[in-house]
Amino acid sequence: MKVGVIGASGFTGGEVLRLLVKHPEAEVVIATSREYADEYVFRLHPNLRGATDLKFTPPDLKRITEACDCVFMATPHGASIKYTPQLLEVGLKVIDLSADFRLKNPEMYKYWYGWEHPRLDLLAEAVYGLPELHREEIKRARLIACPGCTATASILALAPVVKAGFADLDHIVVDVKIGSSGAGSAPNPSTHHAVRAGVVRPYAPAGHRHSAEIEQELGAVAGRELKVAMSAHAVDIVRGILSTGHVFTIRGVSTGELWKAYRSMYGSEPFVRIVKDKKGLYRLPDPKVVVGTNYCDVGFEIDERVGRVVAFAAIDNLVKGAAGQAVQCFNIMLGIDERTGLDYTGIHPA
Amino acid sequence: MKVGVIGASGFTGGEVLRLLVKHPEAEVVIATSREYADEYVFRLHPNLRGATDLKFTPPDLKRITEACDCVFMATPHGASIKYTPQLLEVGLKVIDLSADFRLKNPEMYKYWYGWEHPRLDLLAEAVYGLPELHREEIKRARLIACPGCTATASILALAPVVKAGFADLDHIVVDVKIGSSGAGSAPNPSTHHAVRAGVVRPYAPAGHRHSAEIEQELGAVAGRELKVAMSAHAVDIVRGILSTGHVFTIRGVSTGELWKAYRSMYGSEPFVRIVKDKKGLYRLPDPKVVVGTNYCDVGFEIDERVGRVVAFAAIDNLVKGAAGQAVQCFNIMLGIDERTGLDYTGIHPA
Amino acid sequence: MKVGVIGASGFTGGEVLRLLVKHPEAEVVIATSREYADEYVFRLHPNLRGATDLKFTPPDLKRITEACDCVFMATPHGASIKYTPQLLEVGLKVIDLSADFRLKNPEMYKYWYGWEHPRLDLLAEAVYGLPELHREEIKRARLIACPGCTATASILALAPVVKAGFADLDHIVVDVKIGSSGAGSAPNPSTHHAVRAGVVRPYAPAGHRHSAEIEQELGAVAGRELKVAMSAHAVDIVRGILSTGHVFTIRGVSTGELWKAYRSMYGSEPFVRIVKDKKGLYRLPDPKVVVGTNYCDVGFEIDERVGRVVAFAAIDNLVKGAAGQAVQCFNIMLGIDERTGLDYTGIHPA
Amino acid sequence: MKVGVIGASGFTGGEVLRLLVKHPEAEVVIATSREYADEYVFRLHPNLRGATDLKFTPPDLKRITEACDCVFMATPHGASIKYTPQLLEVGLKVIDLSADFRLKNPEMYKYWYGWEHPRLDLLAEAVYGLPELHREEIKRARLIACPGCTATASILALAPVVKAGFADLDHIVVDVKIGSSGAGSAPNPSTHHAVRAGVVRPYAPAGHRHSAEIEQELGAVAGRELKVAMSAHAVDIVRGILSTGHVFTIRGVSTGELWKAYRSMYGSEPFVRIVKDKKGLYRLPDPKVVVGTNYCDVGFEIDERVGRVVAFAAIDNLVKGAAGQAVQCFNIMLGIDERTGLDYTGIHPA
């Protein structure tokens, strides 16, 4: 299948390219970048040196629609809405990695993005691209709205606890730790290495936009509206997210019950591993272990004394949190093995 | 004043030495280490090369009592109880950096440390060495029990919110991020650089022993018993703790009210800075900014949508979280300027 | 082909496992570890969770010879010599990642390892497993001595300059920078994260054992004996080596001549990329770009003013510097595509 | 003494401020920044929160000359030349941290900076601000040209070997490793944390401008012209430089001779420590140990086999490599204890 990557010079776009240039069912025919047009892709993404001779081209709707069957939008929020409707119109499939089609409730766009969404029909049609919750819809979709990175981790960490009915839905805290690649590739004073190295910096202590997605999806799982008290922190890693969900429980919950909740939800998921060991150094999820991979490691701990479950999920924000999940959706849409092009382990020590 | 440092080869002991060798009112006469007896102190603490010619000596009670007026115990938990009673008996002052005298309720030693405390009289007498809460008692103390590092940060972050009566005391979450020096200097597989670098590793997701201190001190501030839902994470820094307190509030709270709560508690504290700016890159506490210093930076954010206050505190775990706080107590006990030997800024970028 | 990995619990052994469990022509039937016998492999190598259910077994010569066709020795230096002769005797192939068969001159074992080599016949037979220099011999070998990690980088950086006859062979400086995984997985005070993070630590400023290999191989390329002035430094990365060769030249050399020298040597090599760009951020080799991969990126710069060529090579010490190179040799011995199981790109940003 | 800091918003300027706000003989009356005029200094340099209420002001020559007795120029190269002559004219002293007055030979400005120096008189008058070589001249100077950071480390590492006459002056290699703060505070793609973290990036493999200073100063020590083959590498630290000098020797040199050479040069220097231990983890200089301090740790190793001395120097590029050295010169000019305001140790582990 011929694919295009729009916004291919950023970290997420580069990661989509990395996964697609070796993907047996995809042929990347277009990688757009306004700023780096006519430059070799490997000049920006040095890992691809020798793997592709592709050059960036300026985004051109006509060229894209002529050349591609499917388009990955790795654009900043607000850009996809300008292209996607036209791409769909001429029959292309769109896998959007931006936020432009993630929220079902148009009111939420006003609240979180200060933006009146112009295409409620597409908003209704778009499928939230989290295979673990929406696999069947993804199969039939022509427009996928890939989840935000911290949303992916937070939803996957908490969904089993919420679904099992254990959670006090009024007191859910989500404390996220994220690496510097999550800030995007554009340099600014806050991402300067000297300033960014060694931080544990509160970033979006309240009002993180991904709250909206988490609430939408966990609310659907719970069958009622809910809010999450989310705070994000920048830590000194390049890739990776650990989402720590602190959930007060409505009653005492046993380890067995929790194992059952996680297993019943993820037991046959190709990219979710339940990590809850009794020994060893790697007893609970840690993003270090999944760097570069499409795995989401989930795990939990019971805090009986306080009446709390601590639920963890670790992902690589650029893979399972973005490009890998997009390719996973692509595979599902194509009807091929979901693991195609994603079936490799991480490295250790990373 | 002649001082001894017991357990001087570890990270905490080294930090006590660093602060004392330049302290105008202290003369370090003994630095003990069983393992490194007869070795120069700078061999273990290379920063002290040229600053002291001291050598480690084996711990010897007689020698210590003869030579010292005041002793800093930088020993592992369980060791101080063996020495401290005898040191006090012969009239020395003891500043204990271990956990052996921190908890007022003897039952708590059984629960958290699996240990029957043998000296309830000293437990009753010992002063919890957090100057911001116990300055007056410290002045008159002969035995100081210095707080645990994560406890220092968590208590200072949350005390103003609790004291002001804003907090729903049944749903307090404390999410801690800590550097590798917090694990002590003894090497083990989990602290190997290759394994430890780049982690966001859940460590003590439930049942962290410092919970006991936090509950003791915040309970005293609140005037009732309370529990905290605490989880700690290891992150890729050497020094530093960020404690993020997620506090659901019992009613809407304004920024002004919170400023007032923090100011009334810390307005004249020499080592607490309230960091809550509206602009710039350093709007909230970050341990990177306080590395090497005795500062505790505190700050907060209101999450109106959810009805929550997020309270932050950043410290250097080895300074304000251990050796610096001990020296601050020492200064208070001596009746000299509390900032003596601690009055310097951090470096930026660190 | 049925393979065994001896010494499988260390970093190198784990990396061999990572590459072999997904290798289409290899079936790992044995992974030995005395210390972790009966433990799941993924308990030590958490990246392999879900990828293999293999358990460690104690090393047992009989079991190994019965079960395996080929054995990877990921053992400490001095251990391979105890097993390898017996394995060869019963017809197995051995790919040795240790130093036990690398040096052709037995005198060198006395000098560098303080050790009289007991099997000069095998020393003579063993093939130095650097495909770029010894591919034809590897094809026919039954015993491969894989190069040391810093040797791999240093030889590949310098061989073209030496071969072309540009180098003043009496003044070759090799300045190596290496990550913490190079120290092996056993914890010790020098690898503690708090102590190891942030270092630029001179390590083996003179007398690095890999000097012997570099001199052996570059000497063979030069057609005369030579010495290299090698110094190694530990830097704050987990994986990776940059070898910087400072070569005074016997005459002025042009960029074109050097390009020709590197191209003629590496132009058709599957795992050597010549990185010498005129623009962009990635103009010369950097280990960051090859982390996790089997690539060796080489490049050079001419310092006309001084009469010097600076030659660079960047590798992942655990892959092209150890396990990946071993698998590359394995592929060559098997007569299959050399890239089998190794044909993937790195990630960016890593 | 009333001092001004011109270019005070950058890393170097901030470091000058850090050292001066606590300096007993200096009163900072002006800190200029065009970009951040009217902003609190602590907004850019968060370590100074609570230590000063100073605000940035736009650079204004009249105001500076009226308010200050001495000015620190922490400006980009090419800016000092515009201000300094006028400041000197009205009787101020100038301590210039830029390159504008470092090179005695005007030809060198053309070669290295592409720039015709307009004030040969001031070039002749300016004193190269390396106290270890020019203390007496500094005492009498009104214009100090502070050395470049890599020059400071490289000169101090090599001067004793050169002075003692051991060095083959035609084959001196200087291999420098430097942290990210050396790139200045302006953000750009190459300093983005995600891109910069984990690198061992060849940077200025040939033609580093500091070569000119090193050659000027070592040439003066040697008593003849010489060239150094210098290459610099960016490594993953924020602060710090390790300069590794590889010096082929003209004859066999003993450890005792080298000790003597270093001791005779640095034995009474307050900020140079000779680090060459036979045991322990800290046997040779490492910038980690001097972070935040004005120390330059130097050390050496003899490589008898090759006929080489490896000479090391470790500094904090922002302190002994810039602001600290400037303050040291300031103290010397003032005739006060050279250690004033600089007399503290580093932290360990940093």
C-alpha cells in the first residue's frame, strides 16, 4: 500500500518513517516537510541513513492524493483538520496522529483547545485509535484519531481497574512522567540540554489536554462521566512515559481480582504485557524497558493500608504513544497481522 | 565545637563532612568508617581533596566520647540505637540522620521497621529535626532525629494546605521522584549505571517507610490522624527529590488563600523558597535548581476543574533531605545564625 | 541451527539472546548461568519478556554438546579456553566473544593477560571475527574469536588510512569514549549510578588490552609492526563507543583520496556506513545514532594545518562491538545473508 | 568595588553573577541584557532566587561608566571590542570573558576569526587571564582577556610537560570532551535535549579556535612556535571539560620527573590540584568532581610502551573555564586573597 507521511521532519514523523520503510506492506512514497523540502530524509533522521533515499517534499494536496492510498498525519494540532477532509473525500484513508479528531464531544474542543470544531460529521466518524479498546471499529475505519501519548499510557493503566468496578471514580489521580522527545523537535529555551537535563520539572500540573481523552475513554469504560486529577512531569529521559494512576478503591480488592481484571482485558493483546513480578529488578513497568518498542507494559500494586490501587503503564511515547500505535492501527485496517513491522523486542540495558 | 561523624564513608556522611569542614563553628575531629579505616577521607569523597587531611578511623565509643562534643550519626537504620544512648549519657549531643528516633509512636516501629524500640524514653525525648515545624524544640534538644529525605519534601509541600484546613484528609496522594544517591553508596545490581540510567522505576509503590513520618507530622499539623497514599519512583538524576502532593480540597480554594497559607508558614524561613511564578521557565519547584543546596523550594497549583491542589516541594536529598538539615539543626542548637555554613546558592544550569 | 549461549546472564549474553530469539535460522536451546540457574531469562533481560520462555541452566558440557550445533561463548576472559577445545572436539562450532583466542602471537598473552596460552594450535586456527577484514576466513572457520569492542571501532576507523599508506605509523593516537555497559553487569563501586553518572573518567589511560588487537590487525593491514597510543574514557552513556583516531600523515592528503580509501574498503559492507556530510547535525559518526544496531559508522576529517587525519568510528559496544558482530559471523559461517536478524535501523532520537 | 556584568542573561553571565552576589568585595550594580531588560535576574538564573533582587537593564554605556568601577564582559565574541575601549578610557577596569583580546598576534584574528583587529594597542596591553601563567601581569592589568574554556584545561594539562622539555612538540594531540553548557544558552536544533542527550559527538574535529590560544601559551612556555592537533567532542554532561593531552616524549620520562614538573608549576596554586593516585576510584582528573568549583584538577599517566605522556585536566567550563577564573583575576587585581568568593568544595556525588 502506498503511504504518505505528512509532517515527516519531526520526531513523530521520523518514527513513522522508521517503522514504514521496513514494513512489508507499506511503500512510503511521500514524506513532506516545508522547512526541509528537497533534503534527504536521513539528514534529519540519521538512523535512516542507508535505509532510504527518500527526500522531503513540500506538502502538496494534489500530489499526495495522486500518489497515496493512506496518509499518516504527523502534523501539529490544527493542521490535520485542513487536509484530512479533502483526503477522505478522494478515498484515501487517514491515520491522524494529532488531536484534531480525538474528542467525541465538540464542546471539549472549545474547552481544551479553544477551538470550534468545523466538522462534526468527521468527529463522529473518527475512531479513537487505541486497539485495546476499539479494535473492531478500527478494522472498518477510514479515519483514525490516534491517542495522545500520555493518554495511551494512562488509559491502559487504569481501564482494567475502572472496568472491574473497583475504583472510587471521584478520586482518580494520574501522575505522569515523560521524556524530552514529548516536547517535539522544535528547539526552545526549555528544551535546551543544559536546562532540560536533570530536571524533575512539573509541567502541566493541572489542565493537561490529554485529560480530555482519558476522561472520555475511561468514562466510556465506567459507563458514567468521570474526571481525572492529572499532573505531568518532565524527567531526564529522551523517550518514555510512566503513568502512575493512584486509585482509591470502593472496597478491599485482592491481588487475584486485579490479576483477573488485567488478564481479562489484555490477556491476548499482542502489545500489552502485564508486569507484576514477585522478584527480580523489573517487577513493575518502567519505560526504560520498552524504549523503541510498541509495547505497553502495565502493572499494579495494592496499598491495603490506604485502600488504594497504584496502576502503572510504561510506553515509548514515540512508538506505542504515537507512530507504533498508528502502524498497529494501519495493520488492523489492512487486515494483516497486527504485529507486522512492530514485532521486535527492546534492548537491555537501554 | 568538636564534632564526630559516625558512618562517614557513605553519601550522607560525606555530605556532612563537606558542610562541616568549612563550618566556622565546627571542627571535625573524627570520621568513622569500619571498611575504610586509615584511608584518607578524600579517597572516598574526592570533592574534599585539598580541603581536609582527615582519615577515617574505626568507630570507637571511647574515642568518640573523649574527643567530641556533638556527634552526627550517618549510619544505617538500626545502628544509631546502639551508640546514641551511651553518647547522650556522657553528655554529648547527638544529631541522628537515621530513622531510629523519628517516630513518636513505638507501635509504628513494629509496623514499619519490624522492630521493638528499646528506649521509649529517648523516643519521647528526641526532637524531629524539621526546623520549619520544630525550631523551638530543636533549640533545647540534645537528641535530634533528622527527617527522612522524602518525608522532608512531602511534609513541607503539604503542611500549609493541611494547616489551612483545605485538604480532604482522606484522599492525600504523595507521588515522589528521587535520584540514585537516595539508594546509598553500596553497589548492587539495581544501582548499576547501565541498569539505573534512564529509568522511571516504580520503587516502593506502597508501604514506603517515610509514610509513617509524613503521617505523624501532617497529622500533628491537622490535629487528627491521617494517612497518605504514597508512591516513590526512581528517576535519572543523582541528587534530588520532587514530591508532588495531590490534595483533593473540601471546598474551592483561591490562589490568594494558598499564597497566604504558604507565606504564613514559610515567609521568614531561611531555607524555604515559595516558587510559583506566572512566567519564565522556572515557575514551580524543580530539584535541579536546588542541587547542592539546603533550600526546599515549595509551590502549588490549583486544579479547579477537579477540586484539587497540587503541592510541590523540591530538595537535594543529601542536603535539605539529610546533611544540610542536620547542620541547620546543629546551628539552631548552638544558637548561631541558622544559615552558618549553608548560605550559598546552587548553580545554574546544574 | 541449534545454538547455545554460555554466560547468558551478562549484558553481552543477553544481547546474543536478544538477537537469536528472533533469528530465523537459529534456535536457542541452551542459555547458561550458574548464578541464575532455573530462573527465567526475562527476569534478567526484561526486554525479552514475552519473547522467550527460556530458563537459564547451569553450564554442563555434556548437555551443551548433545543439544547444540554452535555455541556462543559470552564468558569472562579465561573461561572460554576451558570449554572451547572440548566443544570443537565433538564437532561444534564456537563463536567466542571473549579474548581467549584473539591474539595470534602467544607472547602477547603473556604481556597483556599475564597468561601462558595452552593451545597454540587453536590460537593459530581461530579466525579474528571482524568480517570487514576476514570475511573469507570466517566462512570456513569453526572457531571465531570476536574482536573486543574498542578494537572493533578503532580498527574500522583507522584501517583505510593505514591501508592507503597515508599514516605516520609511529604517531597514532586512539582516544576512546565508552559507555557503562562496557564494564559488564557485575555491580561495583565504580559503576554505581550516582558515582558513574556525569563522568568523563580516564579509564585505562595507557595499557588498554585491546591495544594488542588493534596493533595486530592494523599491523597486518600496514604490512609492518606498529604501536598505537591508546587511552580510554568512560562517558555518561549506557551503550556506545566513539573511537577517535588521531593520525599524523606522511604527506598532505586530500578529501577525495580519503573518500576513496574508505569507499574502497567499506563501499559494499552491509554494516559500515561512511558518515561525512557537509551539512546537517549528523555530519560525523556518533554512537547515539547506532545504539541498538549492528552498524559501525565511520568518518574522517582532515586537519591540514597540522598534517593530521582525524578518523572516527561509532558503534554500539554490545552489538557491533560484541553480540551483533558474533551473529554477523554466524550468518557468514552459515552461508546465509549476512544481515539476517540484524537488518533493522536504530531509533532517533535515542 | 562596584561591578557591572555585561551580557548577564547567558550561562557565563549568570555564573559571574552567582559568584559576585556573594563576593564580599564586590557589589553588582548593573547586569545587562537587551532581551530580558526589566526582568528579575532570578527569572533567568533560578538559582539566584532569594539571593538578589537585581533586574536586568539594557546595556547603556553612560550608565555603566557612571555606576561601575569594573566591568565583566560576558558577551559573544565581537561585542567586547565595541565597549571595552570606551570603558577603559574613562578609567574602568575590564575583565573580558570573550575572545576579543586573547590573541597577541593580530594575524591570528584574521586566520581564526576572519577579523581584522582594530585596536592593536589594547591587544598588546591585554593580559591573558590565566593566573597560573600570568599572575604578576594580572596584578597590574586594567584589561584582562580571560582564556577560553577548553584552552584553560588544555594549557594547564600540558604546560608542565612542555616546560620540562619532555615533549615532542611536533606531535601533540589534544582531545577535548565538553558539556552542553559550553554551547551557550541560545537554543538551537543541536542543543535540543532529545538530540543532545547521550551523544559522543565530534564537534570541531579540526580547527577549533581555542587552538590559537593553546599554541600561543604553550609556545611561550616552550620558547618556540608549536602546533596542537586538537579535536573536541560533545558529551552528555551539562558542565565540565576533560582535556586529554597525548604527548609523545623525546626520551623516557619517569613518574618522579613528571611529579616534579607538575609540583614545581602548581605546588602552591590555590585552584590547581594534582590528581594522580595509586588507588581508589578517583585516581585521575574527572570533571564530575569539580562541577561548580574553580578547581582545575590535573594529572598524568606514562605510557612507556609507546613513549607517551597522557596529561589530563578537568574543569567546570563555566567556572575555572570562565566566570570563576574571571573572579580569580578580579581578586588578584584587587590585591585580596585570590580565593575570595571561590573557596568552596564541590559536591560528591554530583
